[in-house]
Amino acid sequence: MSRKSIIGVIGGGSTASREGIALAEEVGFLIARADAVLIGGGLNGVMEASAKGAKRGGGLTIGVLPTGNKADANRYIDLPIATALSTARNLIIVRTADAIIAINGSYGTLSEMAHAFDLGKTVFALRTWPMDKAGVESALFVPVDTPREAVDRALAYASKAMSAERPGPGFEK
């Protein structure tokens, strides 16, 4: 039995722009309609909008919270994970996601992007931090223009990542 793709949506909370909120909701919806799971920070802004979109699309949402209280999750989170790790929880999101979509964002988003780059994971960037002068390898930072392009490219990337993690023949259970 194969598992569903897990797509990380990262972006600003209170700093998210109206455009970022709208883009995030559409990204979440498209992730759900593609039968993938959405993982994010579980709070407000882009995190809440993407989870709201995923719920509208009938999807499953995971929120990896910086606090130790599951009640801090926004109302669209199905599975709140209370870490009490503050921003260290960003690494959990990035490691768990098969692909990452960044929308808008502040310093927390930048740290998640840095974790992804460090792990060799590509970030699909929808109106987020510019990386052209940061020396980030072009294969790791892919600007996209629309929510559809972000989700389609993230799903294709996730599919490749998931097939690379599967054990070879003879390891079936």
C-alpha cells in the first residue's frame, strides 16, 4: 500500500499579505483535490489559509505547532502536533514534507527554506523570499507563477522523492 504525498506549505503568519492568503487557500485546495496531505505550521496567515483551502477540497491537514498546546492550532487542522519547540519545529515540517511550497513569509519561512536547501529539497516559491543573490542552487529554488503550477510541480517532485525512499524488491511486508 502506498502512502499519500505530504506537501508542506510554509509562509507568514501575521505578516501574510492578502494576496498571500488568497494564494495559500488555493494551494491548499489544489493539494487536497490531488489527494495529497497538507502539512504546515498550524497557526494563522498562510498556514491557516492553506489548511482552510485543503479542508474545502476535502483534504487532510497536519499542523506542527511551535507551542505545547494542541488548542493553539487553527480550526482547519485535523492533526495538531504540539511540539513546544518554538521555531525548531520548522525542521520537522521540512523533514516530513515530500515537497515544499513557500508563499509570502517572514523569518520563520526563510528558516524553513534554509532547512530545505540544507537537506537538498527543492522549494517551489510563490511570491516569497527572493533567492537570486543568496547563492542557492537553481535546482533547489524554483519560482512559480500560480497556485496550480506550485502544486503540480510539488506533486511531481514528491512522487520522485517518495519512489526514491521505497525499499527495493524483497523488502515487502
